[in-house]
Amino acid sequence: MESVNRRTVREINQGEIREKEDSLLVELPLTLEVNGEEFVTMLCTPTNLDDLVLGFLFSEGLADGADDLAELEIDEQEGRVRVTTRRRHELAAKLYGKRTLTTGCGRGTIFYHVTDALKTHRVESDLRLSAGTILAALKGWGEKAELFAKTGCPHSAALLTAEGGILCLAEDAGRHNAVDKVIGRSLREGWSRRDKCLATTGRISSEILIKVAKADIPVVVSRSAATDLAVALAQELGITAAGFARGRRLNVYTHPERILP
């Protein structure tokens, strides 16, 4: 399925009107079935869907890695993914009372509760990287964000090395989905995440912070801001959180020792 559709729009510019072709990002309702049970419907961009599913299941505690998925069948035309896991879960019992309306875009509900963060171990890492390295990576990833260049629409997330290399970058209509795609790719490739930084164009909210913590990522940086709850969780869980990473500056909210001038 194409990730971009062309549409005719009317452009009004300084009082002048003209018809032109514009590129719009595709948003696909994707229903996920796990072990024969319908689990959730995600609104997503149809790219890297295998990474999205793996990252989402990892974030929800239903898979520890790619080897936990016995089968993964994606039907984009039907808008359905069927997954069979090697470890069976009683989904209803596991998720009872844990469906939380979130600040998410691209997915209105996810299955987490803030107390999930209290069950997550602290992230321990000796990672150190400079603010300049982070800012240079964010400035340079525009060449890899192809869907944004075409439509100006999606969020992006990327996994950065200490040297500022971009291991992978994912785009999606939803910022949560973009993060899940990056985490899923790291699981599929077998990359360590304890010496990496996750960068995102979306705000750092509590549910994004919990995903980062579960993935053992010590640093999360956003071009946008962080919420108060996300900062409190980052402090508690040993994660360096930084926002407003634009131009030559960024704000470090927690554990600033990992980001050098």
C-alpha cells in the first residue's frame, strides 16, 4: 500500500486561487489480533508495519523480542494483522483495568497505566554524548525523513549512537507509532539500546517515557517539550530527558550528566 496519496487542492495565496496537486500522508486503521483475539486498532502510516507490531507488543509486555512471534501475517488491504506468540497470555486478565485514554495521536487508547512505570527497573548506562552531537543529528535527519519532505505531516523517531549516527529512523502519523517502529527495528536487528539515544519530533509524554524505560534507552530527546509527569518518571527511572532540541540549544530536564556541553 502506498504511504502517500495525491489529491487536488485549492491553494489561496495572497488573494490568488489556483488548483494544484498535493501529497497527503496515508492513515491506515490497522486491527491487531493476538492469538486469535482482537486486541487493538491502531491508526498508522503503512510503512515498517512489522517493526510497528513488534515494538508495540514489546511495549505492552506481550513479546520480549522477534523470536517471541511464531507467526506474523499482515493484510494491508483488509487492515488487519494476525500474530501468534510463542508465549500465550490471557489478554483480558492482563489488561483488566489498564486501558487508559492517553494524549496520543494516531492511537486514542493504549494499554498502560502510570503504575506500570513503577514496575520498570531503573535504566543504568554510562552513555555520554554532547549536545552538539544531538543537535547535528536532528538537523541532518531531514534527508532520511522522506514522508515529511513529501507531505509535511508525519512524526519521526530515530535511534542515535553516541557519535550521532542514525541507526534507524521511522515516520508515522502517530508519534507513539514512530517510537514503536524504532524499538521494533532494534529488536529485530538485535541492537543494544543501553548506549543509544532516542530522538523524536513529538512531545515526551508519560506513555512515551514508559516505552523508553521498558526498552532500556537511557536518553530521550525531543524537538518539542516534555510533560510534568514524564519528567517525574524520567527522574525516578534514571532516564535523561531533554526537549526543545532546535538550532543550537536544548533543555535537559533530568539526569543532565549524560549530555555534555
